[in-house]
Amino acid sequence: MWALAGRALAPWAAGPAARLLPPCSRHAAAVEPRATRRPFSTAELKEKPDMSRFPVEDTRNFSIIAHVDHGKSTLADRLLELTGTIDKTQKNKQVLDKLQVERERGITVKAQTATLFYSFEGKQYLLNLIDTPGHVDFSYEVSRSLSACQGVLLVVDANEGIQAQTVANFFLAFEAQLTVIPVINKIDLKNADPERVEKQIEKVFDIPSDECIKISAKLGTNVENVLQAVIERIPPPKVHRENPLKALVFDSTFDQYRGVVANIALFDGVVSKGDKIVSAYTKKTYEVNEVGILNPNEQPTHKLYAGQVGFLIAGMKDVTEAQIGDTLYLHNHPVEPLPGFKSAKPMVFAGMYPIDQSEYNNLRSAIEKLTLNDSSVTVHRDSSLALGAGWRLGFLGILHMEVFNQRLEQEYNASVILTTPTVPYKAVLSSAKLIKEYKEKEITIINPAQFPDKSKVTEYLEPVVLGTVVTPTEYTGKVMALCQARRAIQKNMIFIDENRVMLKYLFPLNEIVVDFYDSLKSLSSGYASFDYEDAGYQAADLIKMDILLNGNIVEELVTVVHREKAYTVGKTICERLKDSLPRQLFEIAIQAAVGSKVIARETVKAYRKNVLAKCYGGDITRKMKLLKRQTEGKKKLRKIGNIEIPKDAFIKVLKTQPNK
């Protein structure tokens, strides 16, 4: 997984040293005198707020990061209420989780931005808050959000303590050289132990315990102290407003009527309605139609200034025009483009096909619009004899794949067939002739049907990940047994405190991709947490397993498995097919084969007419004659009979069923 290179990505990101810098005097002239500055009235907010009233030194940009379900979105709700951004009501629950899938699953999927105005010690500050997801599959959202920040609130549950994703998110922020403010949440719970969590934070992250802020986001206890810590500890952005415009697109969505809505962080300069801007990626020129802040809904403003975060609409009608990580600059003032983001590395690939081929164009348009909003998905065109034209999509994990599929259904009303997820393998080619043909020595295989034969390859490589499991000590034995059953190699074991242990394992990715997380949760009564990061490739004894129906290979069901697991996987697929295929007038042999060796078999029995019904007694030879004639007829039918697998049978077999 990509780690943010702080210095390159965020020129304004600064460490503790930035706190010592004197406020820049040159900005003071462009802004009203401090004494006359007052909070925005409701009427002003309904009009267009004047963003020039906030000099750079009174601006703070920060993210909230944490493990899943540690209270990020609840804390964001309280911060929005405290600053008067939203009204205080009982209905304020996860206000920033706007997607239907987020509401249904109770998790954050998309990072959301909100601009807050907060008065502290007689001065008004502009705070740009970004609420981020907590699940490992959406860590790309977190790392992108950090590029627009100078500090983070690291939220830790007072009951659960440090979890796997807490550690991963902390190191993302640490590598980006951001100021980290630890916040211990849920102190109102009966079993909360904030002192224990303070010691964990000090031991694992080396942050002094007196820097921790203890709060209850649900009840609003001590939340005011969080805002004060943001102002006092997080440095202002290091930017220059008199320089030409330089803005980073860190997120974007597609609006049917207005085109692309880009979320931007301004590193230098000013942008206003009517400006002519150029995209560094496409080199196209656009006229700015609207700029504004997210409050948390869109609030148009006259201008946006360097150091601020907001949205921009510039008539980009094609989804390919707004690339996340792009740099925008003024028409006649070209600037050095910002480094942007490393593209996300897909961990899981799955085939996606329309249920009806007439829906192909509508589905293509829906996928294009959704990948604009979720740029970590990779798309390759693909086709299949049974399922028709479709795509092979790359995701960061299984949850990511499920959420993408759910969003397609809910937001674009698109029904799709999603095949079993696979991981990208590599093969090292053996002969110079093959290397010349493929134009490289190492080829990547994302479709199992294209897996090369052993005779063409010196070795196969499978992707591996470095997994971190944090679990209560009483479940350590069970967790270790589960990891070993998944061919994992233990790398490290650290006791966080007397009740909690952190295990590090090197896992083959295909062993954890489908149901590892569910198995881990069930054997640890839900207490263990899991996080992983990419660790390259390693040599493995891989084989291609074909599924045959009456001797004919079914290309869509070809899988790549480790030699040790071939029998169990083959047996499972054969059993599922037997349950799904309709019976015919002839017998169907379902076989799993590795090369020419059949390793598993199931048989779908033929429909049989009772040819002996008309025989009442009589000689046995008469009965045998009738049965022999029937058998010969079935044999002939089997030779000429063609088995067409119905689509619903494909869906049943290809869908992941962890219980089987």
C-alpha cells in the first residue's frame, strides 16, 4: 500500500518546527484589521462569505483518523454542532456520511470535507475538517485526505484501545510529517479505561500521555478542548497568496447537470468565478463557474485563497477530465505541477458483466462516473463466452468490491454479475522467444484463464501482504492456528499491555482475500482487528485448475490455486455446480482437473424413463434388452448433447460462499 511521501506531496505540511515560525506579515495588508473582524452572521452565510477575512495564520486544516467504529463521524458531528455549522438536534448522527451504503452499513466509505468557523480568544479561525474512513480497504481515501492537511486527530476507543488500523493510520500521518493529536473517545462507557489506553499510546506511538485529550463524542464531553488543541498545536499551512494559483484536486464527484465538481486544496494564489484555469493533466482550459466551501453542504463564495479547502466547478463535462491528483493553474501563469498521488495498487480483481447485454452501455457510463468518485478502482475490458462483454475491475479489498457493487445498484440502478475475486499473479518466462513475444520477462496475470503453462515458465510468483493482528491475549493460540492454516509466516509478536498482543504475519494475499476477516472475528468473539499492507511477491507452487463438463473446459470457472489446496477448492466448486446445474436427459460429469489429472468429480444423474413399466413378469432377457437399448440411447445423447450453463447457475458458483 502506498505511503504518503510527506515532503513531496504536501509542501505546506510541516512538523513541530513550524510552530516557531513568526506569522507572515505580508498577508496582514490583504486582510481586515484584527480588531474589526467578527464572526459571520447567518445572513452573511446565506449570501457569499468573504474568505479574505481569514489570513493564513488563522487557518487550520486537519483530518480525523481512527480504526473502524472508534467514533470519528460522531466526533465530526459534535465539532459541526459546536461551531454552529449545523443545528443541535437529536437527529445528528453521522451527518457527513451522505451515501446510502454508509447509512446502511454504519461505516464511512468516502472522506468528506467540512469548513468550520470557530471563535477562540476573541479571534475567528477557519478550520477545514476532513472525516476519513477507518477500514483497511479505504486507506487510499485516508492517504489522499492527508495531503490537504497539516495535522490529524487520532481517535482511539477508551474501551477497545489501540487496534490494527489505528497503527496503520498513525504511520500514514507520521510519514507525511503531520502533527498528531491523540484523542481518547467513549470515556462514558462502563468498561472504559482511558489510563490504560494512554499507556498504550505512549508505548506504541511514543506520544506523551499528557498530550491525550479524553472525550465522549456522544455526550459532547470535553469536545471544546479538541478544537482548542487544533488551533494551538496544528501549524497553519505554509503557502503564499501572492504567487500564481496552484491547486490540488484531491477528490471529485460527477453531477448530471453541472459536470465535474472537484474538491481542491489551494497551495498558492487565489481562485475566483470567471478565472481561466488550465489542467496540468489534460492541458485543457476551463472557465471557473463556481467556487465555494463545504459547510458541510456546498456554500458558494466569491474567492478561495491559498491554504483553504473547497470545491470548484469549471464545466468539465467528461468524467475523464477531472483526474484526482491533478494540478490546476491560471491560464497564462503555468506552474510546476504538484507530485499528485501514487496510483492505488489493486489487491483483488473480479469480473463484472451486465445481466443483460443490452445494458452494456448504461453500465459502462455508470462505472465511469463511479470511478471518478472512487479513483482507486482500475478498469480493464474483458469478455466471456458465457457472460458476454464486461470488465475486469481491480479493488483494494473484498469490502471495497462489495461497496462498489452496492453503490452501482443504489446510485445508478445497475444490476451486475460479479465473479469470484482473484489476486494478480506473476510468471517469470523461461525462453527468449516468449520474452520477445510478451516484451517483458515477468508477466502479470489478472485473469486465471490466461495463466501460462508450467513448460513456458521458470517460476510463478504470488502477491504477499504484511498483516497486523491485534487481539486480546486469551485468543492468541486460536489466532495463530488460523494464520498458520492460511500458510502465513510469523514475523513479530509484541505485547501492547498485559491484555493485548500485536502479531505480524506474512500472508499470501489469496489466502486472506475472501473470508479471513470473518473467520478472525468469529473465533475472537469480535475482539481481534486486522490490517494489511502490500509486501511484494514471493515464489509459490501454483497450479491452474480447469473445470470440465463432460470433458469440455468451462473457461469462466478456471482458477489458480496453491498445490496444497487444489483438492479442497476443486471439490467445493464441483459440489456447487452439481447443486446449480439443471438435470438433462443424459448424465453430466463435472470434473476438476490439474493438467490431465482429474482431482475431483461429481455427477448430475440423467432423467430416466421407466422402460420396464410395460413388463409384467416375463423373461429377464427381455428386461435386459430394453435397459441396454436405453443405455445406448443415453450414450449417443451424451455425445451430441450440448450443456449450456444457465446464468443463474454461473452466479451461484461464482459468488463467494464462505460457508462452503
